[in-house]
Amino acid sequence: MKREDAKLPKNVWFRQELFDCKVFNNETGAELGVITDVSETGANDVWHIEKEGKEYLIPAIKDVVIDVDVETGVVIIRPMKGIFDDEN
């Protein structure tokens, strides 16, 4: 099925469309990696982000995910403390 054939509400996308999207920190603009997988946990999806051979898991919740643009392959997030190595 093609996205243009689907009647998806705004801010809804196919899981496969997230793969290879670049993820950026909303405050610093730093690239955090790319989405490589999505896991279902029941409460919310968890996105797997990979950068330089390391994998980070972020909850796909509105407090974290700021913007998703699958057409340009860009995702903006507000990282939770302790998930990425360079955070205090």
C-alpha cells in the first residue's frame, strides 16, 4: 500500500516510513542518530535510534517526540535525561 492511497490522520505514519529518518535534538540541533526499528510495548512504541554503532531507545510519546516529517526524513525530539551519552 502506498501512503498516498491510505487515509491516514495527520501525524500518523507507517512504521516503515520512520526507518532511516535522522533524529535531532530540539534544543541543540545535534544529530542523535537514525531510526532503525520500532518496538511495541503496549503503552507506547519505542524507537530504536542508532549512532556510531550504539543503540538508544526512546519512548514515542508526546513529551519526547516534537516533530516527525517522514517526507524529508527528519525527526525532532526532546531527549530524556540519561538516554544519550553526551547528556548531563
